[in-house]
Amino acid sequence: MPQTPSPPPSLMPHEEPLPPRYDLWTAAVFFCVGTAILWLCWQMPTYREQGEIYTAPGLVPALHGVIITVLSLWLGFRAIGRGALHAPREAAAPREGYSNTRLFLAAALCLVFAVGLVGQLPFWLAAAIFVFAFATLFEWQPGLAPRERARRMAIAAVTGLATGGIVVLVFERVFLVRLP
């Protein structure tokens, strides 16, 4: 019986690594994002007249831009080293568990949370509703027994309420940040 190669340790047993060309495209996008951040930070005021460089509003975003740019270069060189420029242009088979519908639903839930819930409800309740909806939507399996479905929704409700409470406590008591 032939042995199948084991996946790299960073992958789950059912996952397969993407072709290196995907990493090269990702590196190119993040390089553009990082350099755009740096360019925009360069346009910001520096407050040189105050004599204090640490009060410049673009300092922290510029550091983030440098990190994103450097890491994108590292990812790009790693992808090239793995053969991204010589990879065949074959169509990738769809991966199990991935779909554009799931991606759209996740983005829609995030938008509903950020635009519709935050500011309209107390933050703990908005976070609880978001976590409950996210867990319920992505754990939904057709054909489950009603009792099992009710159990999963109850777990999602408890998880959502706990998350909402813990997030508020951590941000307001530890980080001293007032939430909307």
C-alpha cells in the first residue's frame, strides 16, 4: 500500500497547501497595501515645530506599513523559491469546505455588526448577537435532528453572551477603553 505524504505541520490533516503562485499574488497585493500605507503616512503632518517626533500621527501606521511591506517581500521571495514563476497554469480543484458563499456570508455578518448593531445596541449585546449569528450560521448542517440543532444553538447563545460580556469587561477594565 503506497504511503501518502503527510501535510506540513501548519495544515490540518484534511487540508492541502495552495500552489506557490497564490502566495506570490498575495505578496504582490500586500506589497501594494504596505507601500500605499507608507506613502499616505509620508503625506501626514509631522509636527516638527513641536520638536517631538513621537507625536507625529503617521508614526504608528508607518511602522505597520514597513512591517507589511517587509513581510510581503519575504512571502514573495519564498513563493518564488518554491517555484511560483514556474508553476503550471492549471485550474485548481475546488477545496472542500471553501466557497464564495461562505466568504460573502462572513463579510455580510461583519458589515451588519459594524454598521447595523454597533452604536444601535449596547456593545455587549451587539457582540453577543454577532457571535451567536456567526456560530449558528457556520455550524448549521442540514439534516440534523431538532434536539441536536437546539443544543448547538443553545451553545452558540451561551458562547455569544459570554463573549459579549468578556469583551466589554476586558476592554473597559483592562484596556480602559469606553465601548459604544
